[in-house]
Amino acid sequence: NNKMAVDGRSLCLWAAVLSAVILASVQHQNLRSSLRPTRTFLCRGRVSVQRTPNSTPRRAGCVVSRASDPEQVDKAMTAMTKFANRYNKVAGTTYCSDTSIAAVVLKGLAEHKVTLGAPLCPCRHYDDKEAEAEQGFWNCPCVPMRERKECHCMLFLTDDNPFAGDVDSLSPEEVAKMISGI
């Protein structure tokens, strides 16, 4: 009965996260803001907001045109899955009790690795993904995860998290099977 409650809560949470991401994406496409994007930094317990320049310098060759090459995405999926398995062991974390959440997050990380050159967190909305990937704050594992073991993607969960599962390792084949058709 308790397991059903956790699974039900994780599905509700996952649906809410997915809805928020879709809504943010639609709003971003519909509203072209004339304001320059901002970055928020946390330093010594204080939050500061800085405007980014209109033209952010880019690393040459960092951005690939699209993640349509299935071979590149599959290779990145395998690499991200192996990385996440290793990170779980080193950090003492586990995947969510619903491992399909981990699979979807790993797919997003792999696609960003191919398109942006960095595993930018797929669970957030960015005005400028390339600038965020270059800045590195939200590259997996993100700064909140490295500093406080707080993963809002539910990829790396500590024992005290009610959604933490027993699994700390997935094979690339298991991940591919879970995301097939997405």
C-alpha cells in the first residue's frame, strides 16, 4: 500500500513537471521578450541577478545543428547512463522509484550533450541554452546537486527522499527500452 502511494505521488509529480516544461516551452515560443535574459547566482547565501550581454561569446564548434543523428544520440545516451551510474555510486544516491523518470532525464541530457556540447539539465526552461551550457551552473551534475545533493530532476536521490528507489544502476539497454516511442 505504501509503495502504491509513492508510485502515485511520483506519477503526479512527474505529470506536474512535464506540464510545467511544456507550458514554459509554449510560452517561450509565443512571447518574444525584448528584455535581455538574466542569470541568477547564489554566493554566500545571497542571490544576485545579472543581465547577460546581448551577444554572449560562444566556444567555436560547441553547438551542433540538431540532435537528429540517432547514432550520436545513442552514443551520448550510453555515456550519460554510465556517468549517472558511476555518480550514484560515488555520491551514495539512487534513481527515483519510477526508473522511467531517470530514463527520460537521461535522454534529455544526452540530447543536450549532442546539440550543446554539454549535459545541460533538461528539466528547466532557458532563454539561451547555449549560454547556460557554457556557464555550467545547470550542467549535470548541477551546482545544487554537487553542493547540497539536491536534484530537482529526480535523477540522483538521497535515502531520505520519499521518491528514492532501490536502483542505483541501469543498463543502457534498459534506458533505451524505457524511452522507446518517446
